[in-house]
Amino acid sequence: MFGAFMYDPSWLILLPAMAFAIYAQWKVKSTYKRYLNVEVLRSVTAEGAARRILSAEYVEGVSFEQTPRPLGDHYDPRKKILRLSAPNSNSVAAIGVAAHEAGHAMQHAKNYAPLALRSAIVPIASFGSQLALPLFFLGIFAKVPLLMTVGIVLFSGAVFFTLVTLPVEYDASRRAVRALEQSGIVTTEELGAVKQVLSAAALTYVAAAAMAALHLVMLLLSANRRR
């Protein structure tokens, strides 16, 4: 049964998304590495830039921590903590990423609806993504269509999460670019480099959404072939 499933032609639909995901990962890593060695002309660190941005936007109560994971920068809206992988770096890449995470903090302070929605469905999406495929495969092996349906429904929640993430990430980058431009933290040329870093990072979210959506289509096609 497992061998038959592996040779199911429905899997072929994932190949374009897989190729795009590989390209997106390469693009973000290569772009980040390129600008990690380019220092901004003004004397400011990534954490300093984020603090200045939040101060200018009157966003208060955000604390900062360092994360040891490269490119593990993120903003935790539950604890109002902004974690940076290179807080003391004054590179274009580090400042651009820090500004992006500050953009998430601004979204949180302004009650940006898509961010609130994403935060609310995180537990559901996480739970669903962990159980969806095991239940779907179990439904195939046990020949129980109901389990396949439950797996598909749960996976749909994970797909919805990736789609909601897209406007959240693009809006955070938009806020970051605007804040950097208005604050004068970077020059016009450096701002162009920041845009390249953030555009490359955005590709990973687009790739994740495409992969999830096509994976859902694959599950639907595979389930339909077995009914």
C-alpha cells in the first residue's frame, strides 16, 4: 500500500513548489550573507536601529533578547520580546532584519488585524499540521475515508496560516522600509540594499504558502483517487 502511494502521480504537483522553496532558501541566505559584510555609514547597531524605530512610533514596553540561531530573528507578541541574532552588528542585513521585526512590534501596538488573526490561530495550525498527515496516511492504510477527510481538514488550517502570514510579513517590511527612510538611519543607497534583503526573505513565505497550498491539492487528489 505504501509503495503504491509513493508512486501516486499526485505527488508530482509538489515538484514546482519544492524547486521554488529551494531557490527561496538560497536567495535569502545568499542575499543576507552578501549584505552582512556591508556596514552602514552611520554609527548604529541593529538593536539600536530597532529601538529608534519603535521610539519614533511611540511603541513602548518591548524588550530585547539575543537569539543564537542565525536568521532566527523574530518578535514574540505574547511576551513583547524582540529577538535578534546579531543585535550588535551595524551591517545593512542585520539592520534591515531588525527593522522588519520592529515592524511586527508596530503591528502589535497598532492592533493590526492580520497579525492578531495569525497569533490566534498559531495553536490550531500547529496542532493541525502535526496530526494532519499521520491521520491522512492512516486513513489510506486502514481504508477509512473519514480519517483522510479529517487529515485534509486539519491540514487546511495549516494552509490558512501560511496565507495569513503573507500580508503580515509584507506589511512588516513596508513599515520597516518607511521607518528607516524617515529616520535617516540608512542612506538612500543602503535603503535599496535593505529592500533586497527583505524581498529575498519574503520569498520564503511565498514559497511556504505555495508548498502548503499544493500539498493540500495533492492530498485532495490522492484522496479522490481512493474513493
